[in-house]
Amino acid sequence: MTAPSITTTAQTQTVSRSFDLAAAFKDAAKTALIMLGLSIPILAYKTDQSGADLFLTPRWGLVAIVCAIVFGLRLLIHAFTASRSYARATPSPRQATELVDASPSAFQKASRFGIPFFLGVALAFPFLVYLIQGGLTESRYWVDLGILILTYVMLGWGLNIVVGLAGLLDLGYVAFYAVGAYTYALLSTTFGLSFWICLPLAGILAAFWGMILGFPVLRLRGDYLAIVTLAFGEIIRLVLINWVDLTNGGAGISSIPRATFFGIPFTAGEDGFAATFGLEFNGMHRMIFFYYLILALALLTNFVTMRLRKLPVGRAWEALREDEIACRSLGINTTNTKLTAFSIGAMFGGFAGSFFAVRQGFVSPESFNFLESAIILAIVVLGGMGSQIGVAIAAIVLVGGPEILRNLTFLQAIFGSGFDPNEYRLLLFGVGMVAMMVWRPRGLISEREPSVILKERKAISGSLVKEGHG
Amino acid sequence: MTAAGANIPMQSPQAASSRQPLLSVRGIKTYYGNIIALKGVDMDVNEGEIVTLIGANGAGKSTLMMTIFGNPRAREGTITYGGRDITKMPTHEIARLSIAQSPEGRRIFPRMTVFENLQMGASMNGMAHFDHDLERVCTLFPRLKERLQQRGGTLSGGEQQMLAIARALMSRPKLLLLDEPSLGLAPLIVKQIFEIIKELNEKDGMTVFLVEQNAYHALKLAHRGYVMVTGNITMSGTGKELLENPQVRAAYLEGGSH
């Protein structure tokens, strides 16, 4: 009767150690049973009229769905209360005066397996989709979605340098995305330069614009900085619209040359990709190439950021976020530090932009409005400022989530056939954001990973170290 | 000593020698907007000395220390360090002249570990002596050694103060500026921190300029002291002289009851 829904197993995994799984299941099952009892008179039968006759139409499927939902919700309540009481029972490390246990936290343990797992899934994604969907053409939708998500992962990682590491609130990040996209669009259509030449050029130009933005805002912080960067983003967009001679205005630039596989075009002809590698021609080859291209670019962003964090410049970014005055009194040139953060963050935005242009084959100012900036910033903030893996998860949730909504057609069984879950996606977004801010105000992964982990871990218990005895 | 004779001669034994002072402040005027905070301050710190600056809240002690570091900048007067005019230098360049500062309110980096905080302190001299210096500050503050992996924000107030001083020491300074290291700490920890300052001065020959509210401890420790009242230096002398001075005693040591 109450078939346990798939969602419940996922929820139980997030539950903390002290959570009594069996008891929670039992209680949830009881609740579902009560629901079943209640549904028999209320939901199970529907009266239908056909002419003069009255029928009873059984609706056991609906009953099952409702019971499953009740079961899941009950379990969710248990999970929440358990994790809340667990959080209360364990002292926050932020308040600890005793030595905090230096052994890796649950998150660190999970990430040791989680990161290779995610990476593996990302690498194998087109093949997995191919196997599941049973054909290249059928998997187009999923590969497309993968490309979209990875673009936002990359943008999130790029913005993470500025917002997450250096602590400079940037609401106009999409400007650099636009600079990158138009760099490729203009250079390739006017001078016929190839993607591989334009890619670094787009990065350099975006970094240059990052510096130009950086100079006037050096003295600003917080809200004021946010407003100026917001204005900068709008200025770039308005210039793109109004400088018709160069950018073709609101109509955009179309028929941008598509990327080639290191010189081999993705065409059906003799010298095309498919013919060269002895494959049957399929448009999906190009999509899969794009998928791996954006994956490589995103991983490059991640790799560079992780390396920079361990270098003096990366440490200076983080120190700048923590305390600007202390930074200056330690001899750190805050001007240069801010400018490097802006320009390196912008550079990755530029890379992503030129990828966007080559994938779409068409750019217009419409693609670079404030909503884009807001989504990228939301990804960084929800993911946890400065956390690479958090940003990736947030990008999957925020970009992939609305797509899942499209597929929740079973909800039509409850709310009627006119119900389109996709129309509620912004509402759900809002609810999700509020929930995040209540339960995880510092983002999904708020723990900051130290850039240096010392080999020897001395576990000296707090009781041995008395106050005032050095 | 008569009331008029409260002006103790400015010259200390060290200053009387032909050597140039390490840090010399001449006629410094600092403004916050239109409000004058320092009204023409003269002060010297000689090499190898501990010099303390005491005064009431709002007298301008911290302003003087910050002005030496170029933030806020002095509108008039000159500051020379080791014979070099640093009045108009940007803060981060002053910090590279082997002057280190432990600013008021500790200002450690709370989300970074103790180890990373110390790395930040060493970053300006290119981490060349990092391991050696780390060992040294760990000997001075064994408490920090146990907590190298811990986030700065999770330390207690006394430990944060130790970290702030240790971070300043990582740049191998000749002159150490300390702004109220005893602020908000238990007497036992204050004593400990002052002992460490003394040790730094005696063993390593470090010059220390100490801004303090805790006049008794500061004057006992210091070779020389200055008293600041509303933006002016009103008295100066050796630590002992100032401790015995009735005006200083009345204003800063006995709760102003005289």
C-alpha cells in the first residue's frame, strides 16, 4: 500500500549520526497508515456521472501517492528535528575555547570520496546518457543540460574568486561574460580568427575590463561596491545595444563560426570529424565536444583557483576578505590584491563567454542582462562563499532544478491536468532560498578548507591546556 | 617637585647620545575631517628601547600609532624612520620597512587558521625564514603551537592577542608597534604578555612602542614614557619618573581621586 518513495532514501542519508532510523521509519509508516485510513472515505472513490447513472471511480493510485508524500514528509520532519538537536548538542567550533578536534570532519571525509565520484560522473556523463537513452540523438537534451550546468559551474567558480575569496561583492559579473562572448563573436566574424586564438584573447580582454572596473571601485566596499559593479554590468549591456556599428545592436551577431576539433570541422563532408575518425556523421559529436570543452575549462578554473589559494596572492585575497586594515598593516598592497582578484575572476568570465558564443553561434545583448549576474551570484552565495564544491552543487541545483520541474508530471495527478509545475519554478526558487537562509545562512558548504594542512596533528585535550599557562 | 616643574626634561639617557632616534615624530597634526586629533606631537623612539604612550580614552594615542603607519595621514609634520621620511608613504610600504604593528582590537583573520595567520605575517619578506620564525614564535607562545590548525576566530581573547603579536613578529621587525595589547584580558594574561614584550626587548634587542591604557604595567615595563592629553604630549620621562610623578599618579594610577 504505502510503497516507500524513492525520495525517502535520499533524505535518510543526510540525517546526522544520532538519528534513529528504525524509529523514524516506524513513525513515518504509522502516519502513512493513518493517512490511508483517512483517504478511504475522502479520496479513494470519486463519483462520476454518466447520463443518469452514478459511478464510483476508484482512485487508489492517488491514495498511494498521497500516502507516500505523507510518509516522506514525516521522515523529513524527523530528519530535521534530529539534526537540529544534534547541532545543539555539539558545541559550535566558532565558540570553542577548548582545542577543537583536528581529525577530519564528516564533510571532509565525505568530500574525499565525493569529489572523485562527482568528477567521474562528470567525465562519463555523455556515455552514461548515451547508454541510458540508447542513442546519440536521444541524449541531446541531457548533454545540452550538462553543458548549461557546466557553464554556470564555471561562471560560479570564476565569480567565487571575486566574491568568495576576495570578499568583493560583484553584481555585474555578466559584463565580463559579455566581453568574452563579443570578443569571440567579433574577432571570428570580422577577422576570421579561430576559436583557439580567440579564447585566450577573450580572457585577456575580460581581465583588462576587470582592471578598468577595479580602479574606480578600489576604495569601495560592501553595498557601495555592489551598486557600482551593478552599474558597470548595465553599462556594458547598454553599450552593446547602442553601438550598432560595431555590435549590430539589439539584433546581435549571428552566424558565428562553430568550433572545430583542433582544425577538423564537425561536418558531414569528406574532411569532417566523423569521416576522419571513421564514424557515422551525427550532429551530437559537436555537442559532446562542447561538453568536454566546457568541462575542461571549468576544471581549469577550479585548478587555477585551488593553486592560487595556496600562493601568497590567494592568501592575500582571503586575508583581504577577513580584514582589510590588518592586511595593510602587514604590508599587503590592497590595491594590487583587489585588482588581481577582479581581473582573474573576469578572465574566467571571458573564457566562459567565448565558449557561450561558440556554442550558440549567436550573441545578443539579451543574454547578458542583470538576471544572469543575479543567478551567478546566487550560485556562489548558496554554495557557500569560497567553497569550490559548494558552488558546483549550487549550480547543479539552481540550473538543473528547473529542468527537473518540467518532468514532475505525476503532480498533475493531484492538482489536475492543467497543472504545469514549471510555472511555479520561481516560487520554488524563492522558497528554496528562504529555506537556505534559515537553515544554512552561510551557504551549503560554509566550512572554509584551510589552504595548508599540517602533517602532524597533535591531539592535546583542552583540559591539559590551562588558561594562563602559555 | 613643583606643579610648574612637572615638565620632566625630554631627553632620556639614550637620546642624549649622538645616535639618531630610530623613529622620530615632529610636529604631527592629524585631522579626522575638520576635527583635529593630534595637535602637533613630538616624540622619539630610540633603538633598543621600550617606549610607552599612555593617556585617557580619546586622547589620540591610537591615532598617533595609526598616523605613524600612514592611515590616517598626517596633515602637517614629519615622521622619520631610520633616517627616512615616511610621512607620505602608503601603509603597506611602511610595513615593509621592518616596522610591524599589532593594531588595536587584534584584527586577526578569523576564518583562517593560526598557521595561515602567521603565514600572512611572513608574506611580505617572501617567506624566506618562515620555518625558523615559526619555531621562534611557537617558543614564545607555546599556546599557539598547540593551535596551529585551529581557526583564528575560535581562539580565546588572550590567544588572539598572542596571535596578533606573533603575526607581527613573523615579519622580523626592528620596531614593533603594539596598540593596547592588554585590552580586555585577564590580569594573569596581561602579565604574561608584558613579560614576553620584555623578553623580546632584552633578548632580541627589539624596539617596542607600546600604546596602553594600563598605565601602571606599561610604565613599569618601559624605559621611557609619554603622556598624551587631548592630542598633545603633556609629559615625558623615564618610566620610573612618570610612575612617581604625582600628576600621573593622580590622573592614571589612582583613579583621579586626588
